[in-house]
Amino acid sequence: MIMIQAIVLFPLLGFLIAGLFGRVIGPRPSELVTTGLLMASAVMSWIVFIKTGYGEGGKTLVLGNWFTSGTLSVDWAFRVDTLTAVMLVVVNSVSALVHLYSIGYMHEDPARPRFFAYLSLFTFAMLMLVTSDNLVQMFFGWEGVGLASYLLIGFWYEKPTAVAAAMKAFIVNRVGDFGFAFGIFVVFVLTGSVSYDAVFARIGDLSALKVDFLGIDWDAMTIICLLLFVGAMGKSAQFLLHTWLPDAMEGPTPVSALIHAATMVTAGVFMVARLSPLFEASPSAMNVVMFVGATTAFFAATIGLVQNDIKRVIAYSTCSQLGYMFVALGSGAYGAGIFHLFTHAFFKALLFLGAGSVIHAMHHEQDIRKMGGLFKKIPLTGTMMAIGTLALTGFPLTAGFFSKDAIIEAAFASHSPVQSYAFILLVLAAGMTSFYSWRLFFMTFMGQPRWGHDDHAHDHHAHAHGDHDHDHGHSHEPHESPLVMTIPLILLGAGALFAGLVFASAFIGEGYGEFWKGAIFTSEHNHILHAMHEVPEWVKQSPFVMMLGGFVLASIFYLWKPHLPGQLAQSQPLLYKFLLNKWYFDELYDIIFVRAAKAIGRFLWKQGDGRVIDGMGPDGVSARVLDVTGWAVRMQTGYLYHYAFAMLIGLAGFMTWYMFGGVH
């Protein structure tokens, strides 16, 4: 169990060393210490994964009591079962490779120690979240990840867009976190505990409970699950709370890979899987999870079709793939959802780091319309991006093929009322995923170069973007990235090719029970795993057909007849604008929430603060007191006859009152 403590605490140690002493020891030692500690954590995570999943099973290590307040007692504890082990591998492997890659990518940024400290803090917070044994400890990690993402997205704080994006991520996540925190309160009120085992033991009682809210009796279980799911929607960027995710691209590229591949966005998926006993007891909540997931998968894929920023296309792809994971969870196929989380981490980190390598080669150009023909210049990056694209689109025998197809089959086999809706949207999303992924690949690596004509503008564009890591040389020819950046790509490429093949039987096949050992709960009414394997043949073939269709369409549009996309956009201006502007969600939220909040603030400032508080205070009572004292001061002239005159008037007034009725 010392290994578990080391896995969790090594990133914290790296954060403290680089964060507190980074300026003293300098950038290079900061990079080496944080990266070395994470490499060690990653290696130990794989050992724990093999021991837990294929060997002795899970255990819980209680470090001690964290705090006790009345009847609420919270322990610091590490719950290590197969689900935790899977997350440890995902988080630490991707984080270690991102650390290594960042040594090359950020090589000229003067604030490297701060950057590496933030990366390690992010990883530590995520590890606290996935090893938690109670809801409060999970919430601690949850908020820690939120803080670290804010610091990383806004890392280049001189860029106004980066600051705005960091703020947006933080605020949108607060909305979700409010639901999550509220859910934890309700769980504690109804069960008297926040420890998983204690809460799970009370599920029978909870299922029968009704909660009075707004005069209506609600099913307690459904209320708890939906509140907790609101937290997952915020963290995992589901429909309506998704707006922060594409803007998070303002951080350095390694941050995008870390946030979007392995850590922050998968926290919601992990949370629903961890609390599977609660969700299993609430079919209504499961239907909501499935509906939201399917909507997200489709909605994000439609936006990905027309984006031109290389990182934003991949960001919307992440959003869409998270929708797939939630559909799996909503259908009760928790293993399939976590399997997709596991495989997705490899190919999505590969795509983001590959995009970083392209941006590095292109001197900080991110617009794919200004690329093209890059395969000859950066063949290794191109090959790795091709592998990532194959895995994402679900090409047979790649990682995405096993997990994504399993989810589509689970959606079809589910008995949920939203089953048809989810299945149709996922299959459509699979076609769009293939189209926009190959569109990205063809526009970046194939065709005629579109980057050689305007060197001066390129240079100006790079400086305007404020990216601190300028090129190694001064040549404007795109060049392959250094080894420190390409080694992580090759390792992730291996994962993207083989992770599905190697682990499919354990996650969703014959070895399911032996592998999970009860880490994921499925009730006796849940036969989805069996039903998945018995769906009609056309259902199994549908994702492949859509993948092929997307590939062929992208080839026609961007290789054979490159004039077609422009013509299509001109012939359908409304649809094109609608998708390009992301369904106008930002504008909608601006009108409904942002402007409303500003209007309320302005009203309180002008009327509440200005009129009432200032009117009563500084401009009201205080001002009158000053006026009265001013008059009183004026009366104090210092002349004796003035005082004698005032005394005589006073005496005359007193005598008058006395004579005309003062005494009766």
C-alpha cells in the first residue's frame, strides 16, 4: 500500500518543489523533477492496475480521520479497486507523457517552473478525486482540478482571451459544482454518511423515500442522482454546460491534451461509474444521463464539421466522445463507458499533442486553412495523427473500434425510453466524427501547401498570439519536432492502436467479472452486457458504414474536389453560420445570463449602493450632521454681546412660555 501513497503524493511533491523553489533551482531542474516523479507514478500505476485487475483485487487504505463535525465524520482514505486502477493508469500515463512533451513544447517560456508546477498540481488533484473513498474527498479533488484548470488555461495571463477562457471554465464549472455539492448534502441528510460503502448500504431505504421539494413529493434516489449528475455535466462538458470546453484551447497545447484526454473532463464519467449503485436504483436518472449524452455526442459533432482552428476541432470531438461515454453509463453498460474513457485517453492525447507538433512546425499557426501538404515536411507527426484519426473514427482493430462500437450496441440493446433517440444520434455522430477527423487530416497534411506564400503575415500572427515558445531556428520551413516531443507521440500511438485489442475482453468481454471484481455495480435486472452481444448484424455494422461514408465524403470534399465545401457553405449560408457560431449558445447565454447579471449588478450599484446606502449614509445622515455642525460652528463668534443677546432671547422665550401656560 506504500505504492498507492507514492503514486498519489509524487505529483504533489513535484508541485511543491517546482512551485516553491522553481525560481531558485531554475527551469531545467524543475522540468526534470516533476517529469521524473510522474514517470515513477505512471510505472507504479501500471503495476497496481495489473495487480488489481488481474490479481488480488481491491482494498481500502485509511490514512486517518480528516475532520469530524457533529455526526459528519470524514476520513482521508484511498479506495483502490479496478475502477481506481484504470483511472490511475489513464491519469498518470497521459500526464507523464504530457510533462515530457512540454519540455520540448515550452522550451523557451521563461515561466516553465510555474507551468510544470501547475501540471503536477492538476495531476495530484485528479488522483485525489479517483482514489477517494467518500464524497467529500471526491469533492476536494473535484475542486482542486477546477482550480488547476483555471491556472493552466489562463497560464499566459497577458492574453485577454486566455484570461476570459479561464474565467469561463471556472464559472461554468461552479454551476455544475453547485449541483454536485447540493447532491452531497442531500445524501448526508438522508443517510447520515458520505462514505461510499455506508451510502450504498442504505440504497434499499433510499429507494422507498420521498423528498418534498416545492410542494411535490419526489423520488429521493432520482433527486440525488440528478443533482450529482449536474456536477458531472459541468466537469465533463455535457450539453448546456459545454461552453467552457472549446475556449479552454487558449492554454498551451499540452494543457489541452491533459484536460481533454485524461483528466478533468473524464471526472464526471468516473463519478457516475463510481456511484453506479445509486444510478442503478434510479431508472429515471439513467434515462436523463442517456438523453444528455446522446444529445451532446450529436450536437458537438455537428459543430466540429465546420471549425477551422486545429485545436477546436479536436476539442469538439472530445465533447462528442464524452457524450458517447454517458450514453454507455445511461444504458447500464458501465464497463463499456469506462473502456471508452480508457481508449479515448490514448488517441485523444495523441491527437492533441500531434496538433501541438503541427502548431510548433507551423510557427504557431492554428488555422487549418493555412496549412496543407505538411506530410512531406513532418512525416512522423503526420503518421501519428493518422493513427489517432483511425482510432477516433473507429477503424477496425484500433482502440476506438472496440469501445465505440460497444457503446452503440449498448444503446441499441438498452430498454430505455430514449433508446432509439440515443442509437440514431450516436450512429449519425459516428459519421460526422469520421468526416471532420479526416477533413482535419486532409486539410493539414494533404493537398497543396497553403503556408509558403505569406511568411511575414505568419510571423506577425505568431507574435500577435502571444505564444511564448518561438521556434528553434529562423527558417520558415515547417520542421519535425524534437525527440522529446515525438517520443510521447509514438507511445500514445501504440496505445491508440493496441489498447482496445489487449483489454477488450477484460473491460466488456468474458473476463468482465474477474476483472472488475465488483468495482462497478450492476443489478440483477441489468442484462445489458449479454444483450449487447446479441444485437442484429446491421447494428454491429452501422458504425463501420458511417465511418467509411465520412471518410469517402471527406476525400471527395478535400482531396478530389476542393471547391465543393465553399460552394456548399455558400448555398446553405444559414446552416453554415449556425454551425460555425456553435448553435449560438454563447450569444444566447450572453443575453439570458451575462447581460441579466450585469443589469442586476448595475441596478444594485446605482440604486442600492448609490441611492440607498450612500443616500442614507455619506450623502444622507452624515451630510445633515455636517450641515448642523456647520451652523452651530458659525454661531460661535467669540463676541460677548452676541452671547448676551442669545441669553436674553432665551430668557424672553422661557418667560413667555411660563406666563402663557407652561405651569398648570
